Amino acid sequence: MKTSSPPTLGAQVAVFTLIRSVLNTSYRMVYPYLSLFQSGLGVGLPAISLVLSLRSLIAFAGPFLSPIADRYGRRVSMLLGMGLFTIGALTVVVLPTYTGFAISLPLMALAYMIFLPAMQAYLGDRVAYERRGRVMGITELSWSLSFIIGVPLVGVLLGRSGAWQSPFLPLALLGALSMVAVWRILPPHNRRAEPSSQPGVPPLPLGLLLRSAPARAGLLTILLLTAANETVNLVFGLWLEQRFNFQLAALGAAAVLIGLSEMGGEGLSAALVDRLGKVWSVRAGLLVNMLAAVVMFVLGGQAWGALAGLFLFYLSFEFSLVSLLPLMSEALPALRATVMASTLAMAALGRALGTQFAPLLFNGVGIGGNLIAALAMNLLAVWLVRQVRVNEAAPAVTPAD
């Protein structure tokens, strides 16, 4: 009897990228259409902000949920994640009110925190370390694709229907299709294929994680990297508006420029990180990010200099971030999913800290204060990332296609 051949790695990566594009679209769609969601729900900005804050806090649940993937398998965790995503999107379909919205967004964020570390851990299991940067970098293109393709499609749905809840049914259908895809393309849990999934892994293995020097250094690196980025990210719109009198259309064009720079950083990382080396790539990206801050500081008096600096700033940030992920996937192989979930949690903490620092610096000193703070944090990250020492000859658990 003829049996169908298992999906190739390329097919799996393509499916993962599409699924992540759906997840990222659900995350990013609120910001550009915030006023429409607000008016449709009949609530003020503080009520929307509360839901978005709750969604952000979900990131800290990741390290406590990721042991599901380390103990019971990547496939189980990914299916659970997409199941919760589907339920979250359907919540608004069944309950199109503020309550439904307040349940839906955090639930879909929780799904993301379960799915993504398991997916990254699976690629860490499947792909040899020297090839892992390219493969993981391809899936990271989903972040910019969601902004360039997914978010505009949401805008079309909102514009044609006029109903704020219109994107949620398509998202639920895409979530259900994603579950079927994961079921079809991933093999059932196999301890030989996933040696990290052992009964000896404790239910809450954070103590093992914190005792790992490479993991600690990597987590602190991403904390500083994201805090530095958010210190500028939060106020660049205000800066452009105040300094150059940019209006809505010009700010929108600046947002497109940032989206393109994100894609450029992700693409460059996928192409170069394995050739240049993970640690060197992260450090190079951080140094270019520091250079971009200097460009904005020196040439920021002119619009072209400010925009050029912003483009370079976001491109180098994305390059550093994406290059750091394959490095973290080998920091503690026995707990890959937990490490990747903790990486996401530290990135969320870094953004939260940057959000607190940014307005204080901007209001007290001006954009120069934000840029100097970003420089200082990136400089410390350049030193820290050198301590993320991993086994660079780590093989794939199963041969990569």
C-alpha cells in the first residue's frame, strides 16, 4: 500500500509563515483602525487601552505554558494554540460587544504565546544550527507581511461592511484551517524526534532556565534591545509632527517606510545570519542601530535625515532581533520552548520599560535624550550577547529536507 511522503521542511516553513501572518494580523489590526473599533464599541480610549494592556500582560504567561511543548510535544502545543485562537475570534462573532472584545483579544494573544514558542522549538529540533537562522528568519517575515498585506485586507473588510466585528469571522475560519494544516504537516509526538520532551522536565522549569548563563545573557540582551527600540518607537511620531509639522498622510507614509524597513531587516537576517554567525550578526545589528541613533541626532534637523535615520534604526533593530532568535533556540536545548517563550516575555518587558522611559525623556530633554538612552542600552547589549555561548555544531534532531 502506497503511503504519502511526509511534508518537506520547505512546505512546513511556508505553512508556519502563513499561520503566523494570520496571528500577527490579529495583533496589529487594532492600531491603525483604533478609532473605528472605539466608535463601533461605543467606548472611550481608556477602555480600549485597558484591553490592549491586558493583551500585553499575556506575554508573561508564556514561560508557564511553554512546558506543554517541552513535555508533551510541539504538535500538541501548536494545535492548542490555534484552537484557542479560533475560540477567541469566535467569541466576538457570538458576542459582538465590548465584553466579547475584551475576552477575544487577550485569548488570541494567549494562543500566540502557546503557538509561537512551540513552532520555534520545532524548527530548533528539526534544523541544524548552522542553517537555523535562515529558516527562522523566513518565518519572521510574517511580522512585516501582516502589516503590508493582512492589515490592509482588514481595512477592506471594515470599509465594506462598516461593522467593527467584520474581521473576526474570517480570522476564526483561518484559525480552524490552520489547525487542520498543523495536524496534517506535523508528525505525532515522538520522544526520539523530540528528545527534549522528557518526563524528567519539571512542570515549571524556570529554575533550570535561570541557572543557565547563556540563557540569562540572551534574555537580558533582548530586554535591552527591545527597551532601546521602544524608547524611540513611542515618540517618533510626536517628534516628526512637532519638528517638521508632519500631518496624518505624512505620518502614514512614515509608517509604510517603517514596515518596509522591518521587512528589509527580516530578509537580511534570513540571508546573512548563518553565513556571518549568530552572535556576530546580533552585535553588528546593534552597532548599526547605534549608528542610526547618531544619524538621527546629527541630521535630525532635516526631514530627510530624520527619515533616513528611522529607516536604518528599524531595519537594524529587526535584523538584530531576528538574528537573536536562532541563537536563543540553542541556549538551552533541553527546554527550547520554555526559552523561546521567556524570550517573548522579556521582549514584552523591554517594550513596557521603554514605554515608561520614553515620555519622561522626550518631555524632559527632547528626542536627544531618547536617542542617548537607546545608545546606552544597545552598548550594554553588545557586551552581553557575547556571553551567549552555544554548541555551534548542534545537529538537527531529524535530517532537514
